[in-house]
Amino acid sequence: MSRDGEKKIAVAVLVSGGGTNLQAILDAEARGELPHAEVKVVVSSRADAYALKRAEAAGVKTVVAERKKCASQEEFEDIIEDAVESVGAKIIVLAGFMSILSERFTSRYPERIVNVHPSLIPKYCGKGFYGLKVHEAVLAAGEKVTGATVHYVNEIPDGGRIIFQQEVEVKEGDTPETLQRRVMEEAEWKLLPRAVELTAERIAAE
Ligand code: GAR
């Protein structure tokens, strides 16, 4: 139950890798910073994702949905939807989720799918810009400032309404790895839990 006695909004988190953004949400929840939201299931597009271990450690249900093991995109998305529905999740968070979701899927959850992207959208986003590739491109372009964006997901990759953005300084001698870490620490891990709570608060009031 939330502070005002309302039931919390169930959240599904979709992951593919290390899961540090998932951890940021779980830690915020443990600190009581998500009064309206509760992570109820974690879905991974990779069976070996470390994010699954983080979910298990927090006692959260896990599901693996691997695109290559499915005969079609529909079958892949049906597994994800079943996981979402199994816990009654009303918010879907893409926390380093590296598989594409079709319009058939995204249109079912308008302004209920939250994505974190490691750049200042509209810069360095869309097709081909994910993970370290974003930071490599930022460094190659000689940018002095980068950042992260959390936004709602629609049918356009990285194109939905922006919730929050945070600038992060690019420093002399940065490598893609050091820049990725700074963008996560100073922006992603702060913005994403806040966006989850903001969305849950809005849905709880509906
Ligand atoms: C994060 O930097 C996230 O913003 C990025 O992948 C990383 C996942 O890290 N996502 C994208 O590039 C999506 N386009 P994590 O698994 O440790 O949260």
C-alpha cells in the first residue's frame, strides 16, 4: 500500500544486460522513494543477463523472452505481454532493453512505456544508437556536453514525449566507458526512478 492507502501501480522492467538502471529503480523503491510504484516482474531478452540476478536478489519475478527463439515478432511480444499482464503491470520500463518493440505492442500502452536513452535526444538517438555506440559517437564528434533522456515510447524509435533530460559534462581523456559511467551516475540512475514515480502517480490518480 502506498502512503495514502492506495494500491501501488505494478511495474514491469524490460532488460537485456547489466541492469544498473533496474538496480537504480529497485534501490529507489527500497529507500521509499517510489510511493506509487512497485516492480513486480523483470523480463530479459537475454537468458544470461546479469540484470536477472539483480531481480532475483530483490525477490522479483523474472521471465526470459528471447527474440531469436521465437518464430515471429508477435510471438516474442506475446511472451512479454503475458509477463506484463501476469502481474497486472500498468507501466513498462525499458531499462537497457535492446530489442525492438513493434507499433502493435507500443500502441497498447500509450504514455505507459518509459525508456532511458544515454544522450540528449534528439542528438545521437534512433537506429544504430544504443549502449556504448552512443558515447563513441559523442566523443568522435568532439561534444563538450552530453547527457541522458527519459521519455515515453511510441512507434518512432526514441521519438516519444520527453519526461526529463539531464546534461552531463564530457571530460578531457574520456573513453566511451568512462563517459557511459558518468552519464549513468549523474543522469540515468536519477532520472529513471523519478520518471517511474511520476508516471505511477499520474496513473494512480486516473
Ligand atoms: C544504459 O546506458 C541505457 O541508457 C542504454 O543501455 C545501457 C544499459 O545499461 N540504453 C540504450 O542505449 C537504449 N537505446 P544497464 O543494463 O546497466 O541499465
